[in-house]
Amino acid sequence: METGLVSLSTKSFFKEGIIEYLLVAHPDATVSNKINQEKQNFYDQYGEKLATNSKPHISIADFQATEPMEETIIRWIGRICSSKQCFKVALNNYSGFPPGMVYLRVQNPKPFQQLAHELRVIDNYVRSNACPPANLIKTPYLSISPTLPEAIRRKVLMHYSQQMFHETFLVEQLVLLRRSDQYDNYKTVNVFRLQPQSQEDNLFN
């Protein structure tokens, strides 16, 4: 069960029979624990409970589809992932989106952007079945806080602009999640393993 996960779209519109899907990458346990501590610190200081609800993740794509389409979607994503190698991600310091989400910056966005490029096949598929366009990552990030109330927005962004954070982790798999209502928790549909890095790649990482 996944709670409080951040999708790429600002709004989710649910119609009968439509399911929302979210494709994410999770940091490893060590990095996740450090991020969870940052989330807890945020809650302790600012009282925003949603900051602690979500498992650390980077959203790669979100889209809506009907359940009969799920098998085809899994097959397409599996095909894409089977041709991709594991890759390292560096999280480097904080930034923010208006109106006030705090996030960790991804220093090397290219692997995520390449994935998003290949996932356009999913966008074409859902559009061709009268579903909304898919949201594919352009600037990957890892959220620390939800959208902030105006009363604390400037204070929070100023505080985090002066903080430092740097961790790296290896993305070895992507996880597809789903929910049928905006108030539901996301549940895992499928896990897609990436190919191991070659020995040559390991020498340069």
C-alpha cells in the first residue's frame, strides 16, 4: 500500500471505470531512511502531516486507463524496461515549485527523460482509447513536502534554500501503481526490473 504519492499532474479527474496509474522509482532503503527523516523534520517544524505520508519516490509517468487496457500497458512498460540498464541517481540539494512544494533536485535527469521519451507509446495508447493524455516526466525530482499554505510558504522556501542534501542510489527497478479514486491509496500493479550494469559501466560510475 502506498500513500501520499506525488503524480506529475496537478489534478486527477476520475470517471467511472477509469483507473489512475503512476510509474515511479524508489530510492534504496538507506537513502529512503534519510529522506524520511527529512520529511519527519519538516513535519516537526511546520506541522504538515502529508510530508510524512508518502514513500520516497520519483514519479516518471502518470496516466489514466481502463482495467482491460492494463495488460497491454504492463507489456509495453516491461518491453521498455527490459532494454534499459540500471542507472545511478544523484539527489543534490533542495528547490521548490510554486506555490510551494519543496523537493530534492535530481542532478542527472537524462535517464528519466529517456524513459519518458520511450513511454510516449503509452501516451499514444491511452489517447487512442479516449483517455486523457499521459503526463511524462520532464524535470525529475523527489518531493519532500506537499503544496504549502501561503502563511508558511516563503519561510519554508527560504529555510530550505540554505540547506544541503546529497545522496546517490541505484535505480534497479520501476514500480507501476494504481488507484481508482483520488482518495484511495495507490497499490502496486507490477515491478519492472532493469538490466544489470555492465562491468565497463561499473568502472565509470
